[in-house]
Amino acid sequence: MNFKTGEVLYFNKPLEWTSFNLVAKVRGALRKKLNVKKIKVGHAGTLDPLATGVMIICTGKATKRIEEFQYQTKEYIANIKLGATTPSYDLEHEIDATYPTSHLTKELVEKTLKSFIGEIQQIPPSFSACKIEGKRAYDLARKGEEVNLKPKLLVIDDIELLDCNLPDISIRVVCSKGTYIRALARDIGEALNSGAHLTGLIRTRVGNITLDDCMDPDNFYEWLDSQEIEEE
């Protein structure tokens, strides 16, 4: 392997790690192994700290392929609690409002989910890395400032109800680049007149890369030691 010429690595990002944490771990291990001060390392698509799953890491000249991977279709398994909302649409923040759920049925949930398949307009979460006049939305939101983000056109290829134990549901989502599953949970809750927030998220696929192709970051040093590495 030649990490300077460029390699593409697949990891299962652990819970509570930021995407930057994973990049830093890989960069640090490569610098030590190759005995270099600098090496290019980047990821092809952010995952929230409270999400786990497929993350593609590119090294060296392969970082030029990041955009290629970012545009590939993603698949997620999402756990959603209906009947309550949080400011971040996930468990990063405490519940800020509750709503009735007695009207909900499995049939209503399935019918509502189908309405999201195809092209949709989605407003990104206030607590997101989207930029507003050069500033990150989450920085503004954490300061209590008003955040106005414009809707983005996305494509939801498929949504499947995997489990329905109301008010908790589990869904599989296949979608385009730029889809916020937290925001999708918010919109599903609004469509059901019940509110909702994300309680768990796994990215199970990016393009043709699945969790089976991914390594645990804690095993990366050991994996590196087993590789035949070209210095130049």
C-alpha cells in the first residue's frame, strides 16, 4: 500500500466520535507508521457524533476522490421516537415539547413514510455544519441566535418501516447526498402531527461499501502492522 500516492479506507465510526476524531486517529497512526510529519487525510461525508457506521477515509492523492464518494447513495437505519421533539432533532439535547400519539397506527406511519419517497425539499437542522454568511449554523444556534436555513432539494430513493412499537419506530432510508436523517425524523413527526426525534442512527452503506467492508478504528494500528507499505 502507498498512503502518499493514495489509499481509500473504510471504517465503522464509533458512537460519540466526531468525524474529525476518526480522521485525526488515522492521520496520527499513519504519521507514526510512515515516520512523516504531514500526510493528507480526509473523510467523504460527515456522520454526527451520535451516529455510527460507514465512513470512507481517503489518504494522500486519493483525497481528490472525496467528492466522488460524497455523491454516492447512502443507506441508513434510523430509530425514531414519535410524540416528542428536541432542538437538535436527536438526543444531543433534552426534549423541549411533547405531543399526542394516541392517533398513531402502523398503517398511518407506513402511508406517511411513502409520501417522502422521491424528490423532497428539506430544511437542514439549525444544529448542523451548514454555513450562514461564513459561520457554522450550530455555532449560531448554540449562542441562541436565530438560524434561517434555506430548503435543499434531495432525493429519497426508498423508506422502509422495519419495526413499529409505537411511539418508537425503526426505518431504513436510502437517500442522496446532503440528506439529514435528523431533519427527516422532524419532518416525519410533523407529517404525523406528533413531533419526533432521532434516538439512534447507523449508516449501513455508501455506494457499494457496507458495514461488512469496514474496520474498527481501534484495530487500525494492528491492521497497519500487517500491511506491506511502500515508502514512496
